[in-house]
Amino acid sequence: MTTDYTETEIKLYCPDFAPVLAILDSIGAILTKPRLYERNVRYEDVDQSLTPRDIVVRLRQDDRVRLTYKEPLSDRHADGVAHRFEAEVTVSDFDAMHLILGRLGYHPHLIYEKYRTTYTYNDLEIVLDEMPYGNFVEIEGDRAHLQALRHRLGLADAPAFADSYVDLFRYVCRALNLAITDLTFENFRGIDVPLSAFYPPVEGVGDE
């Protein structure tokens, strides 16, 4: 993320990380954070108004704790690159921050998990995300550079998504008729999620 608090990234569906890992190694990408379990809590306000407005208030814990605020997408390109305002701060205590958010009128809305491995290459951040419903590669940084790296990693034809993991979760639940509220590994145990489930429903199709 740049100093103007603009997040520019692309999310690519990548069931098999092995070829990407081999290329990252061959081009000299730096492993900045080995595979880590990550737990995220998304919050809502008393009026349940954040999610409908695509505003994110999130508390994340891996080897540190971070509070994040995101605004709706400011730009979405046909190639899958997304831009949005994001501000993030490291906090010292997950439970204390959770308590503060509660006192301010926020409550937990959704929990989602992942395993994340992080690399850097030429001022780009590359993360390999193992989500409960499938694997994705995210590249963050300058738009032109991240598209060049996308091609170099052999992901030019990989399906690209500007939607968040939580948005994809909602699409998957609707497509597979899943009555679950949290994106956890336990909830997706034994469930095979096809690529087609990650796309938003076509208006008027499948509606009563």
C-alpha cells in the first residue's frame, strides 16, 4: 500500500501454487513472511450499515494485530485491478481492541480465516492465500508493474477478481446454497467449490 493510503491490487485464482513458487524463486523474489495462519473479524455498526456501503472495519491477527479501515472501491478495471482507500494500524492487544470497538458500538459480523505466505519483488507484494474455499495469489503495487509480474508468473489467463474474499464468500454461499455465516476451514471441510461459484449471480437468473 502506498503512502497516500490507496490500495491497488489484483486477486488471481490459482489452485496450484507450485509453478508460481518455482518462478518466484527463479526471479529472486524475497520471502518476507513464511506461511502464517490468519484470523480476521469483520465488524458492523448498530445499524448494520457498513456492509451494504462496502465499508470494512476489520481486526486481523497473525504474528501481530492490525486494525484496518477500507472504503468502497474507487476504481475497478476490466483486467481485475482494484483501487480503494485503506488505512491500517498495528495494535498491541487483540482483546483490548475488540473491547474498544464494542464500546464504540461495533459488533462482530463475520470471521474469516486463511493461511498466507508473503513475498516481495521490485516494490510489489505478492501473497499466496490459502482460503477455506480455494487458493488465490494477490499482487499489490503499481498497476503496470503488477500486470507485468502477473504475466511473468504465468497467471495471465488466471481468473481475476476485484471483489473481496468476503464478497466471494457470499457468492459461493449463494451458488452452493450454504447456510453458513463464517468463512472458516471447518465450515468448508469436505466442500468442493467450483470456479463458477466465485462469480456474482446474474440478475434475474435463478430468482423466484
